Amino acid sequence: MERTFERDLPEGYRQVKHIDAKNIKFGIIFNLVGTPIAFALIALGSIPVILNENYGALAPAAILSLIPMLIYMVLHELVHGIAYKRLTGERLTFGLSWSCAFCGVPKIYTYRRTALIAVLAPFVVFSLLFGILAAVLYFVSLPLYLILVFLFSFHVGGCAGDLYVTILLLFKFKDQRTLMRDTGPEQFFYVPE
């Protein structure tokens, strides 16, 4: 069976990258990256409503999406946790910082494949779920469709950090032996010398 993690950093590895979502500059940049993405998706998803001249549905949908957004944030982190738990069986940590909600496995070093699966799991699960629901609700209820547009947009914009880690693992740290220590708000990347 393929190893998914190491309890201790193996000899011959060196840290090559550190991401800290609690860092003010990093947190602001990633929230600024995610916000225009979310607004662009809201604008795109609202086109059918605007074409139907149903402008009055936009504000209530935005307000009504606030509680589902909070629920989504918890579910997003739980999906990270489910992936990490299934792949490692290790103890998880959950929390909330000023810049993000988080889930991590701080006491181990996960291999690249494990890290990729755990980091991408919420993006894949909720993109499919929200996309399918939005397609169905478009034909059933325009107000509910709009709530899903807001949720989907918040989801994609909120995944900016996860997608950044994914890009690093896919394109910068291609070696399968790459290890990542994920405390939740911080990720440390290690490669063999």
C-alpha cells in the first residue's frame, strides 16, 4: 500500500515554501483575489435574471444566501477533514482565523498526492453540487437559482487559497516525494535534496 504521510520529516528533505493565511499581507491578497472572482461569477450567473428583467430578486437572494454561506464554510472544511481522515486516519484540527476557516493535520507530513486530494476535495464536490443544483433550479425557481449563484460564487472565490496550493503542487512541486505539512492556516512544503 502506498504511503500517504510521514510522522516525521525524513532525512534529506528541506523546506522550500511556507504559506501563512494568518499573515496580514497574504490574507489580504488572497481575499482580494477571491472577491473579484466571486463578483464576476455573480454577474455572469445573474445575466438570465437581468434578461428577464427580474432585478428585484437580486437583493433578497444576496441576503438569503448569507446563512447558507456560513453553513457552506463549515461543510467545506468538513470535506477537507473527511479527505484527510480517510487518507491518513490522523487527528484533524479545525479553526477560524481573521482571513479564513481551516482544517489541517498538523502533526504529520502528507505526500503530494494526499495533499492534492485533500486540498481539492471541497472545490470538486461543491462545484459539482452547486453547478447541478443551479442548473435544475434555473428551471424551477429563479430566486432559489440566484441564491445558488451567490453560494457558487462565494465558493469559488473562497477557494482561492486551496487553488493556489493546488497550482503549487501541480506545477511547481511535481516530485511525488514532495511533502506538505498542513496546520490549517499554514502549509509548509518540503522536497528531497
